[in-house]
Amino acid sequence: MLDRDLWQEVFHILKKNKTRTVLTGFGVFWGIFMLVVMLGAGKGLENGVFYGVGDLALNSLFIWTNSTTKPYEGFDRGRYWYFTNEDTQALLDNIHEIEVLAPRLNYMRGDVEIFRNNRSDTFRIMGDTPEYLKIEPLTGVSGRFINNKDLKERRKVIAIGQRVREVLFEPDEEPLGKYLKINGIYFQVVGVFKSRRPPNNGGDSQNKTILMPFTTLQQAQNRGNYVGYYAVLARPGIQVKALEEKMKRFLAKRHKVSPDDNLAFGTDNIEEEFQDLNNLFTGITLLSWIVGTLTLFAGVIGTSNIMLVIVKERTKEIGIQRALGATPVRIIRQIVTESIFLNTVAGYTGLLLSAGLVELIAYILRKGQVETFFFHNPEVDLKVVTLALIILIISGAIAGFLPARRAIAIKPIDALRSEI
């Protein structure tokens, strides 16, 4: 039941010395403010990194060949070797941990000049298979992607990135069915796509890419059965590191590469990279909680000290209350209520301002369409807000309990004799 007299007394005491009340609450305000802002910023960093890779499968692996660094079975060190079409089928037949295997091939001379009517520009060309889209999906704008029939028949068809369309076609022109001239050969456009990555983290590069059937690029550049590298998706429940080691052993044996020559392979283990990042963000969150909690704790100590001063100043008043019949429970409740109220108001103000600041930054980033690999959509978790409020109430109770115990420890007769 609401005790009106109690709350009137609480407000009277806090208003009696407004400057002291504000300065006391500032420590708690700043602790909560710092905690929420740091947690929001940490979440923004985490979102930025995960947003930066689009929808790239996290249980994936990229593997390619380097020159050997150790002699083996009559071959000298420094031997150049490469994957082949036969390796593709052998891997699928023997490495059952593979869910998806996508051979890929870069255009041999890097970016190449593409012509259409009186327009031209340089773009990257990739030889791909439909399987790669299961590892890193792209957003279809119109038409379709490369399909298995394109591969089988080595069709002269291409899917172009959004930027390629913008450069080589009029804004209202439909590119599907049109032809682009690549190294003297005409290829028909069958699809337009755009990247799911932010522009500054591979999105621009993917949007400037032309995809053609893997087998068509092999034939167009007379590269036989050469495979540039593999993109691999592990089956659910399979560790990518274990799959990587198994593939290395299998391929090394097929190509007579020393099983100890790890430098003969190049790999990019996405699962390991993101596990490292998860550990990093866990550490950042933990650090934010430690710093914010310690700052908040310092504010709570300040509140407790000020409450002790207030109790000392009110020694005679407390003695009169005790003499008039106020119970120890009422005295404790009054002082603890003052402390909880002060902490909650100060902390809740800090919580609102910090959450508002985080949301304002997120709004500015969205409004300005700022897309960065390092920071994206900072946010405050509802669980964090709830936990912060609980911490505020508990810290306020702790801050007021010790002064309250000191207040009731004073005998009424001694309090009445006090000159303070």
C-alpha cells in the first residue's frame, strides 16, 4: 500500500539539497550510460562484421594450390600444380563430409574490357557453377543464374552484376537477351544480379562481376580441365577444420605432394574466422559489462556515502521519530526508499539517454545509407535494459541499507542529545 507520508518525506529530503542530490545521482547515471553505450557500440561492431559478409555460409571453406615447398617422390620443391575436373568428382565420391563443392575459375588476365555498341569498361569475369550460390547467395534482379545445362553444353551465356548493367545499358533498357563482346566473342545476357554484401566489403566488386559457365570459361581460354579453386560447404555437424585436413591429405596424395607440405595449399576457413570473431565480441561484451558495472559500482558507493552523511545530519530528527514511536523497520524503509528512488531516477535517465543516443546513431546510419564493414545497426538488447533496471533497484537497496542500519543503531536518547 502506498505510504503518502513516506514519499512526501523522501521528496522533501531530496529537494532540500538539490545540488547534492544531482551530484549523487550523476555517478549512477554515468555508470548506466557508459554500460548501455558500450554494449550498443559492441553490438554495432558485431553487426557490422556479420553484415559485411552478406549471406556467406559460415560452415564453408575456400581451398587453392600454391607451389610446393618440399621435395617428394622425385619431384623438386617449387613445383607448380593445380586442381582438375577429375579432382572434383573424386572429392565428391570420397569425401562424404562435403555438402556442396563448387569449382571456380578466374579469367586468366584479370579484369577484361567488355564492349557493347559504343560503350565499354573493364570488369572481372568468373567461371562458376550453380552450386556456388548455395555457399554465397546473390540477389537476382532479373532473368536467371548459370544452370547445369549451361555447363554441360558450354553455352556462351552470362549473368551480369548490377554495376555492369548500369555502365553498359541505358537505365530503362532490358539487358536480357542482349549480347556483350568479351575478348572478341559474343555472350548473351541471361540474368542480372546484385551482391548482398555492403559496397565497401566486396559488394562493389561482386556488382562489377560477370559470371559465365565454368566449362565455357575453361574452353574460351583453352585451360583444359584446370580448376582455379574450390568453394566447399561442410555437411551439418561437420567441423570445417576436420574437412579441410581430410581434403588436403586426399588431394596431396592424388598429386604426389608431401603430406607435410601445408604451404602447398592455400585455405580460407570461414568457420574458424567467425569463431575467432565470436570470441572477440564475447570479450568486448564482457569488457563492457566489467567497465560499466565498475563505473556503476563507484556511483553506488558515492550514493551510500552521501546517504551516510544525510543520516548523520538527520540524527536528531531520527531520534525524535524513534521517540514518537517510529519503528526501526520504518526508519530503514524510509532511508532505503530514498536511496532506491535516487538511484532509479538517475539510472533510468542514463538508460533512456544512452538508448536514445544508440538509436540516434543507428537512425543516422540508416538515413544516410552508410554501409560499413566495421559498424552497422548499433542496438540495445531488451534483456540488457531489463537487467540494467534490476541492477539499479538492487544497487539502490544496497546503497541505502548500510546507512539505514547505522540510523537504527543510534539510541533515541543519544540522537536527541546530538547537536548535529
